[in-house]
Amino acid sequence: MACPLSQTRTQVVFGTGDPAADLMFVGEAPGRDEDLAGEPFVGRAGKLLTQMIEEIGLHRADVYIANVLKCRPPGNRDPEALEIATCRPFLEGQIEAIDPKVVVALGNFAARLLLDTREGITRLRGREHPWGQGRVMIPTFHPSAVLRQRGEALAQMRADFVLVKRALRRLAPPASGVSPKAVEVEVSPKVVTA
């Protein structure tokens, strides 16, 4: 209720997934489908994100997914500074509670906020950024941008997910005697079906 978006939303879209996940995704803001469902990344962009997660051998239930904003901006416009500042403590609380080893920033707004930079996603993606104690941030394109651009953007996003897989292997190896969360599965050359 702390910002004007509470007046136009259908419901709060807080986050979903494994509360003890080693891998967390942070997007920008809920869209129309997410506002209606109350869950992040359920529309076309969510299908692509789910596919990319599965390509590195995980399932949606193995990760945690959240957004910078918890309410949909009208008309899916870009988040405004007041909205980001208002929601930031909620996102920081989620990250602290989940304590992931790898955080993937999906798009400009998440990457700029979490890395405290003005650089754009094109310059930030493609590498790991040390982030906190024993944790890394891997920025990549937002799935909705990839759906619009296809081609090269999709190939770059896939390459970023290979980095995610490698970081998980290094920072969150499976416990001995426990079935690994399938992080050993190789990335397959699937075609996007969104």
C-alpha cells in the first residue's frame, strides 16, 4: 500500500519457488498475466524463462523467481524511481531470506538496481559479477526482450544460462549422497516455443 501502484493492481505479485533455492531470478515488474495470476513470469516471457531453466537441467520448482516491483505498472510501462525505491526493501528481504548462491538479473531494471550501476544490460551481460559473500550476479536479457528480438538475443541469453549452470556447479555443489538438482545436464539446442 506504500506506493500508488497499489491502487491499480489486481493483486500483489510477490514471488514463487523454492524458499531455499540456490538460484534466484529477479525480473522487472509483473505484467498483465502476472497481475491476474498473482505469480511472476506466467505469460509468454514466463514460458521462455521456464524453458531456459529446464535447458540447464532444473525445474521452476527448484528456483525462486521475483521482480523488482511487486505490482503491475499501468500499461506495462517502465518502473518509476519512487516505485523501485518503495519495493526495494521487499526484494532485499526476499534475497536475504532465500540466500541464493546465484542471482540472475533479468533485464536493465533488475541489473542496474542490484549491481548499483547505470550501465545497460548489453554491457553487463555475458559475465559473472561478484555480489555479496560467496554469491554472484549474472545479468541477462529480459525474456520479453528476447521474444521481441529473437536470433542473437536468444543465443546470448542461452550463453548466459551456461554461465549460470557453471556458477551453480561451483558455488552450490550437490551434497554427497543426495541426488543432484540435475545441474550436470548439458544445455540442449532447443528451439524457442513461446
